[in-house]
Amino acid sequence: DYMFDHTTIIAEDDPGLGGFKTMDNLGIIQLRIIPAVGAEQFAKYIYEKLNTFIQEETEGRVKIARVEFMEHAKNTAIYEG
């Protein structure tokens, strides 16, 4: 919920980042900054965050095999660790 529910996600190198930070400071948006955006980058980001969490919670007994991220039916990406 924190990362994706009703948020604005921007790449850390976005040229408009300053304006988004201003809107966040004013309470207009809930800004999340990540290294890169796009379906492929979201799939990798989710995989890395989720796999770390799952491995910690299960003491290494379970790991994520792959993540599929879909922007819409014509734009998907799969990341496998």
C-alpha cells in the first residue's frame, strides 16, 4: 500500500523531480522516488523488495521465483531472479 496505493512514483533522475517534491511537501501528492520507472524496472523493483521480505520472514525457506508487472494488457514485463 505504501508504495503503490494512491501515490505518484517518479524516477530519481526525473527532470521534474523538484516540482513533484514541492507538491509532496504541500500535501498534494504522496511521492515515492525509485531508481527507475517503466514496466521492466517496476518488475525488478517489486521482485527485489518482495523477495528480501519473504526470505527474511521465512528464514530463507521461501523465495520469489518471478514477478510479472502489467501496466495494461499490451505492456507487461517479467523479472526472474
